[in-house]
Amino acid sequence: MLAVGIVGATGYAGAELVRILAGHPQVDLRILTSRQYAGQAFSDIYPAFQGLTELVCQPYDSQRISAETDLVFTALPHQIPMSIVPGLLANGLRVIDLSADYRFENAADYEAHYEPHQNPELLTKAVYGLSEVYRDSIKSAQLIGNPGCYPTSVLLPLVPLLKAGLIDGRLLIADAKSGVSGAGRTPSLVTHFCEVHESFKAYKVADHRHNPEMDAILSKAADRPLHISFVPHLVPMSRGMLTTIYTQPQPSVTAAQIDECLQAYFDPCPFVRLLGWDRFPSTRAVRGTNYCDIGYRLDPRGKHLILIAAIDNLVKGAAGQAVQNMNLMMGWDESMGLDAPPFPL
Ligand SMILES: NC(=O)c1ccc[n+]([C@@H]2O[C@H](COP(=O)([O-])OP(=O)(O)OC[C@H]3O[C@@H](n4cnc5c(N)ncnc54)[C@H](OP(=O)(O)O)[C@@H]3O)[C@@H](O)[C@H]2O)c1
């Protein structure tokens, strides 16, 4: 059994990790950390876990976590992981970080949108954890920068088509909607029930921190600098993400080529379900699962290709993909612990 710790276990992403790992057959969940809830049973904070775990939250202690675990998930606000990850790596642990701290290859990109980086030398060591795209590098990584939820939903449909040269990268627009848990558990005016209930709004239009993360990976896939215009929206549901992407195929590209490209790319990928040209994804169908459902359509008049992806922001967009990456790192079946069927309603 693999001894695992979660740093920041009481946040939404951390709690989702507890949920998934509690049912993972090869994981012994040993340590959950929290500052606010140190000394309290995890099941007192999240009553859904009554009878499922007896773990008590404890303050972060690098010696203890290094002595008692082999792999650590850091589910903390950005900037905090970079102060603890080097110590964990030096003690021989594997680390999967859910924040943005290790998602960028170069420090300047990170620093332009976040904070000064305390250990930029680790950025080239870290592997971007978009499981379907970087599977081979993930297998041998010690440190994973787990992708953002918006980037996961934007990159999965686009990367195969860009790699194959089937779409014209000059037109790239993504319109995405996220459930409120994407903002984390700390209460704020923006996420206040009365502010979000029965309302729907755009925010950080063309100014979201996930945009440069998308641009970096899209540019890598196309092998030339690309930019996607990205507009996120907050929708009044607790979890789920639906992203609509507008792009343009190269002039001679046929619908059959697009279909074949996506099908071939995702054939070995258990969590990407291609719905084809006439069925479109919904957040309900992926709720609580690690699936990314993708539907697509050619607009015959505008010659636009429209791709629509749905994920659960807390699962494929965070904890589920992190566990998928752990499975790959450990040489296990990538679906292990992630194969619970979805809710039909
Ligand atoms: N929510 C999503 O859909 C989602 C998706 C993809 C990636 N992520 C990323 O995952 C990470 C966690 O997100 P979240 O949504 O779970 O956030 P959250 O609900 O706000 O939880 C943050 C966790 O970090 C701990 N924490 C906060 N400030 C800390 C500090 N200064 N030092 C140490 N611990 C601190 C909190 O517990 P204590 O205050 O008790 O220590 C809590 O357990 C973020 O980097 C986020 O960007 C989230």
C-alpha cells in the first residue's frame, strides 16, 4: 500500500481527494493537514465522511509527513506549495501539487501572473499533469503540476487537433462556465449565495490567470506561439464546468479527419468520452466523475468548428486528475479508484 498525505485536506479540492482516496484499493491515507481545523476529526468538518474515516486533521509538519508518507498531494492556495515542496522532494517523496506553482515551464510566465517564484529550478523538473497529453513524462515524474480546471476543459479538445495541424490557431475562443466550488471554500462576497443564486455572469474577461497556462500548452502543441481568448463565467451550481470552444479548421480539412484525429488520440484514454457530432455534453453526466465529455459540430456557413467539453471541476479539473496522475506515477491502471459510475440524475 502507498502511504499518502494531503496538505490542505479541508478545502474543496482536498476534501475531494479524501473522497476518492478513501475508496482507492492501493492507498493508505495517513495524514490530513489543516491549520484552522487541526485537532478535529475530518468527519466533523465534512459529516458525509461519518464512519468512513477516523483521521484527525493535524498541522503541517514536514518531518512527520516525510516519515509517514510516500506521496503527498498539496491542495493549497498558490504560493504556499512552493515553500514546502522542495523539502518534501529532498526527503524523497513524490508530490502532486494542485496549485499553479509548478504548472509553468519558466518562472517569468508564472511571475507575470502570480508571484515571484521561490524555486524556479524545480519548474523544469515538474511535469504538467494533463494526464492524456503528458502520460509518458508523468510516469517517471517526482513532481506534478496538476492543471487548472479551466485549462483541462480547454486543452483536451484542442491539443490533438493542433498537434495534427487540423485547425487554424489564429481563431481560438473559449467560453467557459464553472460551478462556484471552483473558487474554493473560503467564503467571499463573490461566492455568497445571494450573489450567485439565480444569476449568471462573466468575470475576469480575457484576464484570467488560467489563460497563460492554456496559451503555454496550446503553443507547445502547435509548435508556435498561440493565444486563446478566454471568458470564464460563474454559474449557480456547486460543481461542474462546461466549456465551448470556437475555432476554424484548415481550409482542406474534412469532418471525417477531425473525427478520426480525436478518436485516434483518445482511444487509449478511459476518461475522455467523445460524443461525436450530434450529442453535446452536460455537467450532470460527468458530476462526481473523472470524465471529460466532448461533443463537436461544424458550422457549415461560418466554417467554424465548435467543440464543447464538460468536466467536474473538482474531479477531472482537480482531485480526480491528480489521482489519475498518481496512478500513472505508480505504474497502476490509470482508472484505479476512479471508476465509480456517474449519477444518472
Ligand atoms: N476548487 C477547484 O475547483 C480547483 C480546481 C483545480 C485546482 N484547484 C487548486 O487547488 C488548490 C486548492 O483549492 P481549493 O478550491 O480546495 O481551495 P480552498 O477550498 O480554499 O482550500 C484551501 C486549503 O488550503 C489551506 N490553506 C489556506 N491557506 C493556507 C495557508 N496560508 N497555509 C497553509 N494552508 C492553507 C486551507 O485549510 P486551512 O486554512 O485550515 O489550513 C484549505 O484546506 C488551489 O491552488 C486551487 O487553485 C482548485
